[in-house]
Amino acid sequence: MIEYIMDLKTLMENPGLKCTAARVEDFKDEKFLLEFLKWNALLRIGFCLKLFSDPKYNKFSLWEKFNQQFQSDLVKMA
């Protein structure tokens, strides 16, 4: 179910990836939508990983990061 997370490295190495939809009909294709949702999830996961590893937040404990600092970002990621 979470095999798509293996593509996170690809996303982190290519931050300029863009949606490949060329027309509205592309969003009617189930395979395209699944791919779109995968990359959206990976973007949110990657963003949270960057927040948690950012040195300027080292003063916060893991608990504080989860429950106070980045709570809304984690909800968006989930």
C-alpha cells in the first residue's frame, strides 16, 4: 500500500517536477489520477521531512515537533 514512498528520493532529487496534465480529460483517467495523488502525497511527506530535519528546529523535542510546531503540516500530510 505504501510502495509509492520509494519514489520520494526521485522527488527530492527533482524538485521541479510538474503535473503532466495537458487537458481536462487527463483528470478522467484513473491511472493519471492515482499517479497525481501519489506525487501529491510525496510532496507533503517530503515537506514534513524537511521541516523535521531543519537545523533551526533542533531546539524542539520530537514531541514538540509532532504536537505543537508542525501539527497542521502533519495533518495535511496524513
